[in-house]
Amino acid sequence: MTLWLPKAWLAPRVLLAVSGPALAFVLVLSHLGAHGIEGGLTHIEGGHHDEHVEHADEKHHDETADHGEKTDAEYDKAKDKSHDAPALTHEAPQGTAAISWIPSMNLNLAFLADGLGGFFALLVSGIGVLIVLYARGYFGNTEEAQRDLYRFYPTLGFFATAMMGVVLADYTLLTLVFWELTSISSFLLIGWDRYDKHAIKLAKQAFFTTGLGGMGLLGGIALFGYETGIWRWSDMIAQAGEIDFGSAGVLWSFVLMFIGAGSKSAQWPLHYWLPGAMAAPTPVSAYLHSATMVKAGVFLVGRLLPVFAPGVYAGQAADTGLDIWPYVITWFGAVTMLYGGITAVNQHDLKRIFAYTTVSQLGLLMAMYGLAGFSYHDLPTIDFDITQIANHAFYKAPLFITAGAIGHVASRSLPELFGAFHKHKAICLTMLLAGYALAAGPGTISFAAKELFLYAIVHAAKYEPWLWLILVMTIVTAACNVAIFVRLLTTLMGWKFGLQGDDGKEDDHAHHDHHPHEHGFWGALIWLPAVPLVALQYLGGIITPLWNAIFLPFEKYAFYEGFHGHVPSLLHALLHPGLPLMFSLLAIILGVGLGLSKLLRGQHTDINDSIYPAVESLCVRCGRSLFALLQNGNLRYYILLVLVTLSATFVLTVNHDRAMIDVVGTEAAKAFEFAPGVILGVLICASALLLPVLSQRVIRVLLLGSCGFTVVAMYIIYQAPDLALTQLMVEIISVLLFVLVLRLLPDDPEHKRRVGRSWRAAVAIVAGLIFGWMTLVAATGDPAQQLGEWFVQNSYHGEKLADGTYGRGGGGFNVVNVILVDFRGFDTLGEVTVLALAALGVWSMLPGRRKELENL
């Protein structure tokens, strides 16, 4: 098959695809370097930094050694000592100047590159570069692979652009626009194989689930903006102390926005879409489900944290924030964390294992932000959220990359990989190093991140005893992660306790990534992009000062007056053991035991996988029943239903405001001027009254035509030639079509039953009276309040302003045309869209088109 470009162009195409995210990475980094990381940069005076870190280390030693048993007086004394060093500032971030887009909807272009947004932008673009390279090695160099890359790179770029917009947008509605674009682009990526019905089904599942969250986010943003008048994230944070958190609108706006965040970040019970999204090619999983799309919800909660969490933002009063914040987010996050960890142990497909560990880690990140709503000695119990987020990305992306690599050369089913290390050393070694980070082993930044999370729980639990249960859930989850690593290690090395073929039935999709494998440099790209990410895990864990130098400027919540001034090193944790280190040791012991045992080795089916199919089936059944009720094919029934609905709506409205049907005045003295119209009106009414009385069809058609032609005459005498011509054409064509169709219809039965005739007559009389009376009200009302008068005045230019100029109008002298394309422009656009969709539907059903689809 001839391709658009020769194979020699493959390397330039890869270079072009890499240049996009690489350029974004450089631009964001240069912006942060030139302007600082607003709102996230910790401003510390030169010369005092070492002293501040020294005080923080002293207090950290005291807190961990005494397990929080020192008295408040002793703590205050230590706290005063730390004030010898200047405190870190907590300034509200500043967004860029806005570019007007749709100001009437509070939707303009402005961006916010603070510590949180800037870090996420670097994460999206940096890992995006590696995924572009990995995709080249994954798809290979065959003709089919080149066609796939033609389609894959633009789609991946579409998603990356949308994700960059989510993390950098300052206007809340602009965030929503990019948020929905990530859902659309991810649908295209998850359903990459257009001929795989299973993949398409799972893509729809992800799209509808995250789309439901998008509707919640839209409602939350709109409700919050309506209640507070704030439509920018930077303004929301800066004015956090002025928000009325006792308002029901603010409360429900938070609930709706959290639903949006929870669905996007796969929080229980809406987590089922993420493991299902593993039907996508592995480059998609490595990108979307490690560092980008699934982190969008976490990012959103991080944005909301300084606004809604009690006592987090320095500009808030002591009693501001929502009290439900820590309870709702912590519990949902903890349940998701535990459920994902336990379910992951019960999987055999590598991608599903790593998918459920992603669900678990997303729950941990949510719980981390939830714990920030609690305090310990007037400080929020959150520490280094950026480190936690980066930690997950730096081991999860390599795990997915190596899972795709091993799927190329062998299988993704873990029991079938028994002893695979001896054949594929580079891939398996990289996977094991990343798996060790998944287990939060000492020497990785993951170990430090887990310690920080445990410290937050321990300190918060001193005032909230029920949080000890969250601690137990965390230990169990950590043990499950250790067990997964132990099973990876023993299986890949071919040791005695590893999973083997008889430990469970084979997964039908375990060979999804089995494709011809290249050799050489391009072939190595199937695993090589994982190496720098794994290296960051170990560099951060072993050379912790290097990690602090890179990531500390992004950290906003770094306990600058509390327990740490920096991410603690492994040596520091070992020399100053406390409860968290003991809990980590307990998790390791339990995890090793679970990994070597025969427990939880089967293939577990997630019961939540049935949620979406059940809801979809319910919607289809309800829709079918409703459609059968409302769309029964009887035109008379449709008209009756519409008229009854309009009449009922009119009655309810009038009952609320009776003044709307009052006639302001009449023109009885000038009635002679309307004589022609009255005569024509009488003819129209007479024709309409005779229609249901006569029984012969031809006479009915002629009467219907005469009624229409009388309306044409009405348009002419009242100077509406465009409408007259349109009506005339419609009447001529309608009458001709009626006459032609009448020949094909069977004769009416002689004794036809007249069921419901009186009811239909009553509805017709009521509707006619309503329409006639409202027409009289509109015609005799104040001309300044009449819609038609307003259309006339604003057809060419707007109303006259105080300075003598005119405001913006429709720009046309033909009022009817201006109404159609300007005043009712969206309505016309909708009608055109409906016609276009109908045309596409007809085109798809044409015989020639069907043959084309069958030959694909």
C-alpha cells in the first residue's frame, strides 16, 4: 500500500512531534525562571536559609522522637526559636492580563503559572516528550505503524494541548473548556482501535463517566460565580477571606466541583473507567494515567484547597472555609486508596495491576489534600504536595512503559512472565526498579513521600482520633504495594514463590501489545524513555538536597513553621525514627508476607465494573419507554401534546403574574384602518373552522391552501413582502405535494370512529383563545417594550447613546434577515446543524457508502 510519505521521513516526523511538548516545557520553565513561581515560591532571605533549615530539622527531630508528647508550651518555645529565621510568605498568585474572548460569559483568555500550575505544565510537557519517543518504538516501522503514527501524534498533541490549558487557565470557565477537550481527546485515544468493539465500549464508558463529572464542574463553577461574582482562580484565592462560606450556594458549588474532580481522578465509586481505559495503546496509558488526565482532578482539588479548606490560606479568617472539606475528601480518598490497592493485588494483567495502583495512589493524593483541612498547632497537616504528585508520575509512567515493552516481546500476563528476566534483562530491570519505587522502598523519593503522608496522618490524628483508621487503611495499602513488587520480583526472576501459569486463567487481553519488535536504536525506544524517570526516583531518594533544590520552589505547603523545611533524606529518617518509620516497617513486613503467600493470587473482578453497564442499560430501557410514549407515530397526538403543554405553561405563568395578560390600551377609534385585515382574518378563521367539518380530502386540501393564500394577502397589506413570497412558495409546494400524495392513500372508512373529538376541540379552543389574546396584548402594549419594535430599532445600528453615537446593531436593513442571522443566530445555527446531521445520516446509509465501510 502506498503511503503519503516515505519511510525516510519517519525520523523527521518523530522530531516534529517531540518539538511540541519540548517547546512547551522550555517556555514554561523560562517563564518560571524569569518571573518566579508566583504563589508557590518560598521567599527566603539569603544567608538565613541554612539557619531556617537547621531549626526545622531540630523541630522535626523533637516531633518524631517524642511522638508529639511535648506540651504546647514546649512546642511554642521551639516555634518561637524558629522565628529567628524569616517566615516563608504565602502570597496569592497573580494571573496574566486577560485577552477578551466572550466577556459577557466571563470567559476570557488569561493564564496562571503559579507553583501548582507551573509544575503540572512541566510534568505534562516533559513526560509528553518521552511518550512521543516511546510511541515511535511502540508502533514500530511497518507500513501499518506509519499510518498509526500519522493519526496518533496529532491526537496526542490535541490531548496535551488541552491538558496544558487545564493546568494553566486562570478563568474558571476557560478551565472547563479545556477540561472537556481532554475528555474528547482521551475518548479518541482510548478508543484508538476503531474496529475493536471492546475498546470502543470502554472508550464510551470513560467519556460518559468523565463527562458526567464535567457537568458537575460546570454547575459548580457557574453556581460559585453567581454567588460570589468571582470567575478567576487568582481572584478566588486572593478573596478567600471575603467569601461567605455559610451560603448554601457556595457549599453546593464545592460539592459539584468535587464531583467533577472525583470522576476525572477515578475516585470510588467512579473509578471503574480507569482500569477499563487500559484498552488503549500503552503510550496512551503511560501518558494519560500516570501524569496527565487522571491528575486533572487532583490538580482541581489543589486549586480549591486554599479557598475551601479551613485555615489553609493566610488571608482567611479563623472561621472561614468549609468544615466538610477534610471529612468528605479524606474519606473518599482513603476508600479509593484502600480499594485500589487490594484490587491491584488480585490482578494478573500488568496494565490492570498498574491501573488499580494508579486508582489507589490517586486516592492517597486526594486524602492528602483532605487532611490539609485539619490542623496541628494551627498549621495545616499537609506537607510537600508537589513531591507526592511528582513521585507517582516518576514511577507509574515507567511501569506502564515497561508493561507495553514486555507485552511486545512476550506477554502482559504476569504468570506467563515467569523467569522473563533472563531473556529481557533491560526491560525487566527497569520494571523492577520502578516497582521498587511503587513499594516505596528506602532510597527512593517515594519512600520520603510516604513518610510525609504518614506524618500528616499521625499529627492530625492527635486532634481527630478517627484518623487512626485512615492510618490503618494506609498501612494496608502500602502492604499491598509491597506485595505487588515482591510478586513482580519473584515472577520475573523465576524464583520459587513467583506467579506461574497455574495461578489463574489467562486474561483475554493480555496479548494486546504483542506486535513485531524492532531492533537497534528505534527498538530500544520501547523501554528507554522509562530510564530517566526511574533515575529521578533514585536521585531524589539518595541525593535529597538535589531534589529539594529542584522542587522546593514549587512547593506551597512546606510546613515552613512546622516539622520540615525540606523533604527529609533517608539518612535523616533513619537517624530520627518515629512512628511513621515504624508503620513503614510494618507495611513492608506485611507486604513481603502477602507477596510470598498464596493469598489473593486469583483473578479478581471489580464489582464496580457493572455500574456503567447497569446505568447504560437502565437509560436505554427508560429512553425506549419514554420514546414509545411520546413518539408513537401519530401526528395528531404530537400536536395535542404540544398544545396541552403550552396551555398548561401559560396557565401556571399567568397564575404567578396576572398583570402579564392585561391589555394596556386599544385603538378602537382607528378600527377602520384595520378593515382589510379584519376581513382577511374572518376568511382565515372560516377556512380553519370548515377543515374539521368537511370529510372529503381534496376539499380539505383546497381549503387549507386558501387559508394559506389568505395569509399571503395579509403579509402583503401589512408590508412584509419577504414573508409573503416565502409563504406563497410554501403554500404552492404544499398543495401540490398534498394532491400528489392523496392518490396513494387508501379511502377513509365510511363509519370512522370519532374517539376523543370533544377533547381535541376543547384543547383547540383554549389554545386559540390563548394565542389570540396574547397577540392582542403584544399588539396594544407599550411600543418601547415590544420585541418587534426593538428588532426594527436595532436592525442596522443600536440605540442612540448619550454622546450622540449609536451602539452596535445588526448591521442590516432587512429586519427579517438580521433576525435570522444575528438576533436568532444560535437558533439558525442549530437548525443548520440539525439539517447537516440529517444529511450525514442519509449519506451514511447510501448503498455506495455501505460498500466502502464493508471494504475497510
